[in-house]
Amino acid sequence: MASMTTEMKLIDMERKNISFSVEELTNIIDGSREETAIRRRVEHIIENDPVLKHKSLLHMSREERFTESIRRTVYFLKTLCPRMGWTSQSREARYFERALKERSFVVHSGAFVPSMKSFGTKEQAEKWHKLAANLNIIGTYAQTELGHGTFLRGLETVATYDRATQEFVINCPRISAMKWWPGEMGKSANHVFLMAELVIDGKKYGMHGFMVQIRDLTTHEPLPGVTVGDIGTKVSFETVDNGFLYLRSVRVPRENLLSKLAQVAPDGTYTKKASDRLMYGSMVRLRVGLLGSEVVMPLSKACTIAVRYSAVRRQGLLDPNKDEVPVLNYVSQQHKLLPQVATAYVANFASKQLIKMYVIFLKKVDSGDIEQLPELHALSAGLKAMLTEQSTMGAEILRRACGGHGYSYGSGLPFIVNRMLASCTYEGENTVMYLQCARYLMKCADKARDKKLTGTVAYLNDSSSGVCPARTSDDFLSLNILMKCYENRAKCVIQQAASKLQQKIRSGLPMHNAWNMVAPFLIRAAKEHIMQYLVETSCKFVNDLTCSDPVKKILTQLCALYALHHINNSPGDFITNGCLNSAQCDIAHDTEVYLLGILRPDAVGIVDAFDFTDDILQSCLGAYDGNVYERLFEWAKEAPMNRTEVHQDSYQLLRPYLHKGRDVLEGAAKSKL
Amino acid sequence: MASMTTEMKLIDMERKNISFSVEELTNIIDGSREETAIRRRVEHIIENDPVLKHKSLLHMSREERFTESIRRTVYFLKTLCPRMGWTSQSREARYFERALKERSFVVHSGAFVPSMKSFGTKEQAEKWHKLAANLNIIGTYAQTELGHGTFLRGLETVATYDRATQEFVINCPRISAMKWWPGEMGKSANHVFLMAELVIDGKKYGMHGFMVQIRDLTTHEPLPGVTVGDIGTKVSFETVDNGFLYLRSVRVPRENLLSKLAQVAPDGTYTKKASDRLMYGSMVRLRVGLLGSEVVMPLSKACTIAVRYSAVRRQGLLDPNKDEVPVLNYVSQQHKLLPQVATAYVANFASKQLIKMYVIFLKKVDSGDIEQLPELHALSAGLKAMLTEQSTMGAEILRRACGGHGYSYGSGLPFIVNRMLASCTYEGENTVMYLQCARYLMKCADKARDKKLTGTVAYLNDSSSGVCPARTSDDFLSLNILMKCYENRAKCVIQQAASKLQQKIRSGLPMHNAWNMVAPFLIRAAKEHIMQYLVETSCKFVNDLTCSDPVKKILTQLCALYALHHINNSPGDFITNGCLNSAQCDIAHDTEVYLLGILRPDAVGIVDAFDFTDDILQSCLGAYDGNVYERLFEWAKEAPMNRTEVHQDSYQLLRPYLHKGRDVLEGAAKSKL
């Protein structure tokens, strides 16, 4: 790859025309110049470590990948981290995920280890936490069952207290009750934090957490009564042994009930010690946490790949008298790519604001104040649903925008999309999340009649006219006008859903039926509330930002593009509620197209600012230097099918027929001579 | 699986409540009672054939699957078909695809073999056709290149005529010029039908088709100058060796230019013999053909799986005082599933109408009349784009509607979705397709001013008022009213796009720039034209159908649901153009929810009518008997990771740490004793 290819020259030219400081934007994305430096240091060390250095996982079988990922993770946790002095508390920790790309024991470290402290007494935490943190036991969080996911109260696994032996007897009463899906449970874990219905003397006490050993500590064989294994191929997560666990009369000592919230005395007396609402807190934590690593990061990667490739992929004649042009020059292509780039920025800013809010909440919890929990629960549920949905769809749009090559794993995009798809289902299925958010909104709408609302729903108080004053494209570039549009729409739609619900109840339906009948409207209300939050939060973030003018301009345009794109994509509720009229919708459309043209020259810079190294991107199409075609060719040549020129197994099946063809063709050739 | 599980009882009950004859509906879907019988016979023979009988491909490596698929295909073509007297002309042929699930040599049979007759002279066809049809040569259609897909004129491969030897010298001048993607090219094909720029004495003559031998007829090794191989992992199509082909000074005799459309004399004289427009005809054929097998069938499968599973999957309490209910009882779930079921029916009826139109067109072509080609080209391009897009999105909605299990390959859904995704890109990338359709529409809009339009654009003549008369839910259940709504919207949006285009041109922009600037509006115009076609065609099909009242009722409701769902999903253009007002939109929403409730009791029957055997569905969630959980468990147990209880390779990495944990835990236990 000595001389510069046409593609390399093209991307080089793009970079010469960037109007702002890419480094400054990178620092804003990271949070500060210092954070960028720490992140780069972690990435540099990991990328250059001889053991962790990239080895293409794509050409391995699933089992090879599974083992290789464990090898890397164990090395990372037990060798590299101690050597560097990195712990899960150190500032470097937040960049491990990004730099390592694939790692094992994410559930172990992210759910099992912290649950010792969240659910255990001080004594229990002391016993288990250190063992778990040191990989001396491997555990997982065993909650979902074959027949039950999001609906916690429906779980069927039972832990019955046996007073005689002071043990809990754990049973999955039917096949559908077996634990199913927990990551790392199939082959790795020898312990599980198990959620089961506690039963004492025939009385049910609801879901409780138990520490259950499932594999022998010496041989790693499953213990008696335990049937455990891998649940088979999934769309992605090849390196994770999501598992099934079927327990039949498995006994654990009384001390293995994690007893911070409730305890069982030797004689079977049950004592409640703290509110179950704390359990919601840990759900909120998981949902807040996943937005960065499972939504913002992969979407930003996909944007980087698709924009860079579109800058070098020449196809078609825009002007019939000139040469082929990069597809990025087509408005239809900009219309696919740039709104997704805007989404990546908006999601980044909004999820950062959510984390800030969560940190403040945690401080309040320490002083016993959990008043904000319902708001935070609703917001994190809704944001989780909306951002996973939008980003997954965005990544798929970007994948398709890369044409045929987007379908090849060499593009790096299928890996990203397939993994993101799961985020729409895990940690709370999205529809359920919207409905939980809507439940909070309906309560707020109710309250708003005689009380002033605060926080993220304060806009529901506003009784000013909902008519948008915009008359020109310039007006529609104003973030204040756009914020107001979204506020007005959300307010109307929430009120509308509330009145539909009331109407059904007044007509005599019981609440649960009424709720079911208006579910599609409730979901819409939740979505439009969250859209309001996203537009407002990101616009305010950008408004308040101290930075250079060119960067401010780009970020303002990205926020406007995000808001306009979603107005134009579904103007329905803006119009029917009188927030916008037809003429304004027409201007909004034109303004979006105008913005695409304005952002086009900076597109490569805007994705460069995400600052992914080639090693992290793992994409032939997205590499920094633009040399896409040579990379794809090199990548393809490594495919296992190309180990030999002739694929013997399949060829043998065809050989007799092909030899007959040879005889005909060569016979004909001879007779011709 | 002796006694009936709860799930089996649930689906049994569903079937007892079906209001119509499932068999009658199946016959309508198939076309007639006789067609159903032929289809079932083919399926029965293939499912019970000892060689073809299902063997789970999912737990095989890609290479095992590749070889297994070739083994089955060769057996099918060379043993079973001759035994049964089946040929590609026989009526049974249209059901091979469905019954076989995965087969090899689809490009060979579907594109290479017919191209001998389409592009070759009678003599050439005689030489090559029989060899290819008998698998005595394996070929593929080598058109797309690493750097070029849909834009045909950009292809870079060159065939230069050498008068001295009467040969063509074929070269890929740069890496991006190598052929890339053709199915079956990587390992199987020993010939390709190659599209290359013909050059004689330095003059370019455009794209022509050449027969090029690429592998040795005896050893199957690549010939000198040929670099060929598999392009690596893709999202799906594991059994297809999509390939790359890099040709450097490869010589083929003059006779290998397929010369039906043009020929080169020994002295290099070039003669055009027929119109290139005939090439469009073959593109239309491929696009018409793929809708049934790659859109309607997989979407129908996904519907079957998701609806059946939703009928047995109990989760959550609708009424807090009662038992858990099947998720199909939730309106939010119905709102995900039933519109996709409606889409499967609409796509079925519309693609059948398109085939009818194409057959009539072919008859006219025989008498030299190709007047209808532009209309058919535009329609097939737009329908290909719209139906692949809608169905792919629909299948993904259905996959997510199955919760976590939808992410497992055991559900059968990832296999369906991953394969469908490709259809949005192959045979013409969807955005390009919409724009080609729009080009035709813009010409029509222009013509409509002084000429009466006929055929699929005739509605553009109509100058009646666009205001919808609907005032009640009953009105919105009328197919005539719905058809009119879509007509009016399409008419307005097409006229709007045309006037935006004119405006840009009047402002002084050259046509190509104007076209680029308004591309998003042109795409919308094409989409809404196609939606109009889909709604009208399917409604008319149902209106004209002779069948029992209950079946008529169901089909009418499905058409109405389809039309209403898309109004409610994007009411924007209906409102801004004055086709519907806010109050009507509100009624349309309520009517959709009402329809969901009406269709709910028949949902299982409506998907049963697609008549997929368990063997064809390949889904633990979608099997006819509803016994989902035992099937998932049985399937998971077969996963390669479960061959041994302890996964030794990964366990060895953890053992030292886990043994330390054992020492701590057992030490503690001992000291306690």
C-alpha cells in the first residue's frame, strides 16, 4: 500500500476543508482535554500490548472466539490491570470497554460483583465480594426464566425454607421456570445470584436473592440437581455463554439468602429490613450505564464508518459531463447519514446529562431522600427505549447506506448492528419501558391540574399558546424555536392520552382494561416526552457550552438537524395539535435539506472527532486513511474458505459432472482442430 | 412430550375459536385448491426424502453448511428431480424453493443459465445452455465490482479485442475493478458470464457480456491470470460462496462474446443487432421474481412464528386479580403483530398482480411491443424497494415482539431477518430504485398536463377534490374510501415534487443539480405512488374475490388495517395536503385499534393459512403445536458448546483462580466445623 490510492487522496482532501478544530470537538465529546488524554493512554497501552493486540476474531469459530475472549479478559484483569495500577475505581476504568472491544465476564463484573454489596449484609458482602472481584468465584445474575422476562412477579423458581436443616430448597417447578439467558451462566459461572420466590410454611414472600453454587469447586462439573448449559446461537454476543439453569431440589444454607433487605431467622421468622424500591435503583443504574457503551459508542462507530466510506466511494455521475463523484455529494446519501451523526451527538449529550442527574440522585439517597426515584425511573426507562430504538435503526440505515459492502462483516457494520439489536430487548423490553414511562406521565398529567410540576415534566405546566412562530428557514434553525415545538407537541399528546384514558374509565371500563385499550396512545405520549427531553437537553447543553465559534456552529447545526429531521419524519402530531401548519412543515423540510448541504463539507471532521482508532473500529470501510478497497481485498483473502484454491469437500460432489463438461468442451475443441 | 403442556392447550383453544375456513384462505393464497395440492405434494416428498430430510444446519460451521447445501442441491437436481419427472418448466418448480429452504446454485440456475439464451446467439445458446443446465459447467453472472454496484456504466473491467489472435483480452485495471459479490463465484463456478467494457481499436462500445472460463476443467484450479476466492463472512447466505475475481490479461476467443445484441467480426467490425433496452427486461424479471420468494414468503414465516408464540406466551397480569394472559391479548402486542400480517397479505396479492402484468407484457414483447416497459420498469423498481423495506422492517418488528427469544437462532427469526436485509440492497439498491421510479413519475406528471395517462398512473388525471368524506370509524373501514385517500395523497405529493423540481430548474440550476437537491422529495413521491398501488391493488383483489363471507370479511379487514396503519404511522402528507383533517386522523387511529381487537380472535387462523410445515419454519417458537419451551430446551441442549459439561479450553484458563476460591471457601467451611 505504498502509493496513495484515489480513495486515500479523496479523504485527504476532505480533511483539508474542515472548518473547525477536530481536536476541540473530541475534547468536548470526552468531557475535557484531560479525559481525552487518559482515554488515549488506555487505548494506546491496550492496543500495543502483545497479548491484547488485535487478532481478527471474525474468522474464528464461536468456540475459539469464546475461549480467546476469556484468555484476553483474564490476562487483562489479572496481569495488565495490576501492572498498570488500574482498578474498577480508577479513572481509566471508563475506557476499558472501548479499548478492549470484546471482553468476557461483563455480567460477572457489572452485575454479580456489585450485587454482593447491594443485596448482602456487611458480613455476606465481606464473604463473597472479594472472592468474586478476584475471579475466585465466577458468578452471574440469574433472574430471567425461559417463560418470563420483564415481568418480575411472574418468575416461577421457588426457594422453600426447610426449618429442619436450616436450608432453602430451590426448585424450578416446570421447564418454563428454568433460568434462561443470564450471561456467563452456561459454562463459566460456578455461582449464581438467583432470584426466586421465597416460601416459608406455604406462604409466599415475593422475589428474593440467593447465592447458589452450581458447579463443583474442584472439577467445575455441575452439582447434583443442577442442569446447566449454553442456550445456543444468538444474533451476536458470540463470546458470551448465555445459559440455562434447571434446579431440582438444590439446597443452600440459610446464610445464602442475601439479607440486606429482608432476613429469615432459623425458626423461619421473616423480617423486612428495607424498602424494595431500592431494587429499582439498581435497574436505573444499569439503564443509565448502558447508554454510553451500548448505544452512543456503537452508533458513533457506525457513523464514522459510513461517512468516511461515503467520502471515498465514487458512484454515478451527478453531472453527466463530469467524472464520478463521492456518494457523499448526493443529497439522498446526506439525508441518510447526517441525521444519524446528529443522533450520535444528541445521544451523547443527553446520556451525559442523565448520568449527572443520577449522581445527584445517589447523593440524595445517601441521606435517605428517594423522592426523585419515580421521575428518574420513568426517564431512564423511556430514554433507554428511545435511544436504543433510534440508534439501532440509525446504525442499520448507515449499514444500508454502504451498499453491498455494508452486508459484509469486513465493513464492521454487521457486528455493530447485531449487537445493538439486543439492547432493544435487554434491561427492560422497550414497549414495557415506554409504558412505564407513560404511567409516570399520566400521574403527572393528573397532578398538573392543581399542582406545579418540577424537573423534567415542568413543561407540562406551561399554558402558553402552542402555535410555532417560525416563518422562515432561519427561524427553524433557532434551537429555542425547535425546543418549543417539541415541548408543545409533547404537552398536547400527553394530555390527549390522559383524556383518552379518562374517557375509557368514565365509560365504565376497569383501569387495567382502559390502560390496555389506549396503550398505543400511551406509548406515543412517552415517546414524545422523551423526544422533548432529548431535544431540550442537547440544545441546552450546546447553548451553555464554552467553546470556539466554529465548533459551536457545528454543534448547533447538528442539534437543529436532529430536531428538524424528526419533525419532517413524523410531522403528524405537530400538525394535528396545531403546533405547526402545512406551510411551516414545508419550510422545515427545505431547512433540513439546506442544513445537509451546510454540514456536508465538515462531515468527515465531525466523525473524525469521535476519535476511534482503526484498531477499535475494525472496519475495512472506515479506516482513517480511506484505503477501503485494498483493505477489503486483504481481509477477504484471509477468509477460511480461501485456505485452499479448490474447496475439496464441495468440489468432490461436483467433479463427475464437471468432468463430463470437460469432455464435451474439449471434445468439441479437438474436433474443431 | 407426551402430555399437553399449558402452551399446547392455549393454542388449541385459539384454533377452536377461528371464525373462517383456514383451508379456503390457504387456497386463495396459493391461487387455487389445485395449487395447494401440488405444493403440499412437493413439500411432502422433499420433507420425507431420506437425503433431504431436515438436518439442523444451524449448529454447523459455515464450511460444513456450504458443503452440505451443495450435497443436497446436487442430489435434488441430479437424482430426485429426474426420478419425479420435475423440471424447471414443470408446475412443481415454483415450490422447490419453499420446500428446500436452503439450496445452492441459485445464481447459476436463475441468472447464468437463462443468460445463455437471453444474450447468446442460437449457436451460442446451443453450445452453453445444455452444459450449464446439467451442471456440466457451473457459472455465475459477474457484473458488480468492488468499486461499483448499481451504477452499471461505471464498471471498470475491460475486454479489448486483439485482431491478431481474434481474442478478447480481459483486464481489471485496478483493484476496485475486480468482480466482487457474484454468488457461487468464489469456489464453485468454473465459468462466468462477465460484463465488461468492450474496446476495439481504442474505442469504447459499452458493456457487453462475455463467457469466461476461470477454472481448469480437470483440476478446478484457477487458470493463469485469474485470482478468485470467497469474499468472507456476511450477515447471512452462509451457504453461498459470493466471490471476488481479479482478471489480468485473460484471453477468450472471439466467439465468447455473447452476440445476440451485438457482434464483433474477425476484422474488428462492430455491429449492433438489437436494442439494449432488452437488458432492462431481464432486470424487471429478476425484481418481479424475487418478491415472492424473498419478501412474501419470509415475512409470512415471521408472522406465523410471532403470532403463534404470542398466543402461548403468558406474561403479566392484564387484570390484577386474574392469571397471566397470552401477550396476544395486549393491544400493544397486537399493534406490533397484526399490521405485519396484513403486510404479508397485501404483498402477496400485489406481487401476484405484478406477475400478471409482467406476463401480459412478455406476450406483447413477442410481437415487438415494448411500450409498457418504462411503466413496468418504474413499478417493479418501486415495488421492489417498498416491499423489501416494509417487509424487512416488519420481520424485525416481529422478531423484537418475541422478546429475548427472538434474538436466539432457535426462534428461526434471525435467520429470516438477516437474509431479508440483503434484499434492500441487491437487484438494485432501494434508494436508486425509488429515484428511478420517481423519474418515470416526473415524466408522467409533465405529460398529464396535456394528455390522459393510463395504467398505474391513471389516477394522476383525476381532478376531483382531495378531501376525504370519512366521518366515522365505519367510513374508515371502507376500502373505497381508503383507496381514495391514498390516491389523493400520492397525486398531491407527486405534483409537489414536480413543482419543486421545476422551481429549481427555473431558478437556473442545471437539471442534474436540481434533481439532486430535491431527491428527498422525489423519493417520497415514489414511495407514496407505490403505497397507492399497494393499497389499490390489494383492495381491488379482495373486492373482486369470489369466496365465502367469513374469508371475505377477514381479507377486507386486513386490507383496511394495512391502509389505516400507514395513515396513522405517517399522517403528515395526508394532512398537509388536505386529504385528511385532525379529527379524521383521530378517528383513523381509533379505527385501527378497533380493528386489532376484531382480528385478534382469528389471528392464529390467519397465519395458519400460510400453511408452513414445522420443517419449513425451523422455529422452536413457531411450531404448530405451541410446545415452545420444551422445543427451545431440546434445541439448546444440542448446541456444540454443550458437548461436554465442562468447556475445557476456557476452564483451564480459570482453574487456578477458581481453585484458590475453593481453598478459601472450603477452608472457611472447615474452620466452621
